[in-house]
Amino acid sequence: MSLACALVGFASTLSVVTPAQAATNTVVSLTFDDGNANQMTALPILNKYGMKGTFYIITGVIGTPNYLTRANLSTLAASGNEIGAHSVNHPDLTGVPIDEAKRQICNSRADLTDWGFRVTSFAYPYASASTAVENATRDCGFNSARGLGDIASAHGCSGCDRAETLPPADPYWLKAVDQIDTTWTLQQMKNVVTAAEGRGGGLVPFTFHNICDGCDSLAISPTVLDSFLSWLKARGALGTTVKTIDQAIGGTVKPVVRIPPPTNTGLTNTSLEQSTSGTGFPDCWMAGGWGSNNPVWSRTTDAHSGSFGQRLDISGYVNGDAKLMPQMDLGSCSPSVTPGRTYNLGTWYKATGITQYALYYRNATGAWAYWTSSPWFAAASTWTQATWTTPPVPAGASGMSFGLALITNGSLTTDDYTFAGSAGGSPAAKAPATRSRPSGTTPVRATVIARGAPTVPGAGAVRPGTLIAVPTPDDAH
Ligand SMILES: [Zn+2]
């Protein structure tokens, strides 16, 4: 009895003392990367607690399957949420020429501004930046740019600071907590906040990707998010507040900078000889693919010319394809094209199964869309050139990417790509090894837009938001 009373008395004493503590000076930002469609699930939870988030948008995927639409962005903004930018096509900005990086950074802000949003905040894809990339972000008119993983948590950076300073030492490398995935617990998230509160406060940006139960490993359950925000709301009594990045950083809206696309009309690194990125892919080339199959990529000395070709092995084929393609970018690697014109594609290949060209085009705002596919090319045990003339390029297209796609189990090695505007005439398949589709079968066509999510040898699919080539804090400056 007396023990129970003592406990009650102790709790009462705490409840009196706590609100009297000094303000924590802690600002939490809730940031959402990539514009995944399920992020709309966060909106009613934010509204429930009167909180605003920062949504970093990949402009080139807005309106495509599984991503937010422009109407969604307007809904988010109408509730007071911030629309920030996260590039046009989500490349590693340190792995592309600086001119391409500037296009990716500036034009994502220009597009979002055109769509009616107030855009001051950027987040680096894969949290990857260099001094040149940071400077480009400043020159594009952003007031800040967010990294990842530089604030101590149970998930890394144990010796690091507990918060970003306000104002930040370098607004173009905002420190942030490691991205939240399904291995995080609610308590671990709370601990990050209380650690900052106990060390004098500052800015604590959290980063979320998917809001769902079990849809992805890079996700938080809506229930856990609700619990976290409920707990954060109560911390308001101690002086801990939730703000958007723009609210936390401040500053005026700078003039918009838009970088025009380059005019190169050819391919780069056509013989696949240069490979300096460390990904196992030739510079300016990427793995594309979609559907249910298991592609494995390797750089091979089995070359048509030079020293290297690129080999693809597919197992477990159910549907879809895999192919090597010029990087789906804003023009450094993908050639510019003219609407109405036809183009001749060529690829030297060896294959144990059927292949076909899959073609994609870039529109004026840098978004990539599936265009069309060629007839099939037969297996070839010796080096064979697959050539095909495209249909006229659709209106509105500004660039092209394509790949000779393996559409069955087996192996495909390619080398010596060619691409050139044709003299005209009707589109025609001129492949020596073309065969028509067997009657009564469904054509194998890429009906799903693979947004060019690259595949890294041995590492499986790399999704937007997955950390690769993450700079250490020292490397980032
Ligand atoms: Zn991302």
C-alpha cells in the first residue's frame, strides 16, 4: 500500500517537473523520398497531428505506375506539405558528367516550379554528392540539400553528431538520420530524438520511402508512423517541434535555372571498353529490365572488337526482359532524336535464345516511357549483327534509349553498338536472323515501363532510395 502510494507520488512529481525543463531546441523534419504512390498514406497521419512533411520528388517518374501523380503533389501541398526535388531520373550524381548532374538538379526544380510549387529543398539520390555536385545544387537555386546517415542512431554513425546544427554548417550537405526501413523499431526512432534533445537540440531529419505493411523492406508501417507522430506531438510540450526542411532552413525562393538538353545525336562508349564507375557496367550504359526473371550481368573479354563485351545470363524466366541500354538520362549518354525521323539500330551479339530490341523515349520534361519493340532475333552462336530501323520517332520525344533484350532463359553477349538517323523510307527490319512470331502466341512486349532501375552484378535490383556508393561525411565535402 505504502509502496503504491510512493510510486504514485513519484510519478506526480515527475509530471510537475518535466514541463518546467528548458526548451529542447529540437526540430524534427519528416522527409519522404522518391514520390512513391503509397506516400499518400502518410497524409492523413500527418494531418491528424497537424504536422507537415517534406516530399522529395523524382520529377521524371511522376504520373507513372507506383509513383505519385501531379494531382497527388497538389493535394500534399494544399495541406501545407513541402514539395522538394530529388532529381529528374534519380542517377548517382557523382557518377555522371557534371553537366548532366546540373541538368538533373536544376531541371527537377524548374519542372516542379512550372507545376506550381515553391521549391527550395533538394535531396541527393543515393545520398551521393561531391563538392561539384553541392555547388551545382546551390547554383540551381536550392537553399539546402539533404544527405543521409550522418546523425548517430542504432543503425549507424555511432560516433556522429546527434543533430544537424541550425543554421547548418553546410546547407548543401544537410546531415540526416539513416533512412528508415523495416528493421527500425519505434523505440529506436524515439531514441534519436531524445538523444538530440539531451545534447542541446538542432535539426533531426528522418527519411521515409514506403508507407505500408510488408510492401518493401524500405518501408515503415502506417501504424508505427502514427505512433511516432503521436509521441512527437507530445514532445511539443518540451519544446520539440516538427517543421518542413524549408521552414527549418528558411531563405527566399531563388530564381529558377533550367539547363537545355545537349544536342549529341550519337552513342558514347559504343564498344563498351570504358568502365570506370565500379558497377561492372560500361560507362554510359545501364541494365534495364522488367518482369519476373533473374538477370546476372558480367563484363566479359568475349568481345566483337576491342577487349570487352557485356554478358547477360537469365534464369528463372517467367516474363519480361533484361537488356543493356544507354543510360536513361537527360542527354549525356542517351542520344537526342528528332520527332518524325527514323533511326538505324545495330548491335553485335551472341545469344542462346531469342532477343528483340526494346525502345524507350524521353519527353520534354525528362521522363522516360516505353515506345515499341522490334521483331525477334534468333539465337546466334557466332558474332551476328542485329540491325533494325525504328518507326518514326513520336511527337514530343527528345531522346532515345534502346537495348537488345533477352526474353528467355539463356545468355546474351553484346558489343559494338551503332545508332544513326536513317536516310528515310519506311521502317523495316533488316536483321539477317529475324524470325516472325509463332502464330497463336502473344507477342512479347514490354508493356511495363522499367524506369531504368539499374541492376548491379551480384547485388540484385537497386531501387530508388537504396544506398549505393554512399560517401562518408569526409568524402562528401
Ligand atoms: Zn531516392
